[in-house]
Amino acid sequence: MGQDVADRVQQIVAQQLGIPPAEVLASSSFADLGADSFAVVELMLAIEEAFDLPITDAEVEQLRTVGEAISLVVARQRQAR
């Protein structure tokens, strides 16, 4: 499940930011990918919709990397079970 989530999150980030998927690594910070705070909110809305999971504003404010977003989605999926 984790790798599927990682792949989907990375695809969403690449699509939303208009960059090649190969540039989106789990270790990539949103800032390094060119995302400002508004873009991060938009990214997380797209991820929320794609995975049908609620993500709070406070959680979004804490996210700095793609890997952190992946971990959050995986944690939410486990909670939903």
C-alpha cells in the first residue's frame, strides 16, 4: 500500500506543479519544488480528494516534504480502517 500511495502522491504533486514526475522525490521539499504556501494548500486539497481523506489545516501547515505528505496519507488510511 505504501508504495502505491507514494506513487500517487508524487504524480499529484508533479501534475499540480507542472513538473516532471521524476523530479518529485519523497525527500523533496515543497519549497525546492517551487511550491509556496498557497500551492501546498492546493496540493493537499488535490491529495484529499484523490484519497478521499480529511486533512486539517494544522496538518497542512506542518508539511514540508513530499515524504511527509505520503506518511500523512498512509496514517490516515490506517485510521480509516
